Amino acid sequence: MPAILLDIIIAITIVEWLVLRLMIRRGLLLSLFPGVFLLLAFKLNAPEVLSWPTVLCLAIAGIVHAIDIYYRLKRER
């Protein structure tokens, strides 16, 4: 997979932050920063091509993150 996948994930995370910023309080927003900086750190040291295990780990992290956000929003309402 091309390394541009990381750029796409970072862009999606920034859009997610903006949407959440409009919807809810700060507590949930702060939980996004560690993941963004981990992605940026990986991006700065990433090879030109991502291995399938790396893509799989990113996919699993994204799914778990989406589930976490869903339950936090559900609990907040």
C-alpha cells in the first residue's frame, strides 16, 4: 500500500476533530491528540510503501477508535 494512506488517515482524523469540536465538549477531543501525533511520528519515519501488517494494524486501530467514540457519544447523551 502506498504511504499516502497515512496522509488520508491524518486528514480524516483532523476532519473528525473539527466535527467533534462542533458537537461536544473538550474531554473527547483531547483523546484524539495522542493518535494524531503517533500517526505523524510514523509518517515522518515511514517507508514509501506500507506493509500489509501495518495497514491491518491501522485498520484495527481505526475500528476500535470508532467503537470507542460511538460509546462515549452514546453515554454523553
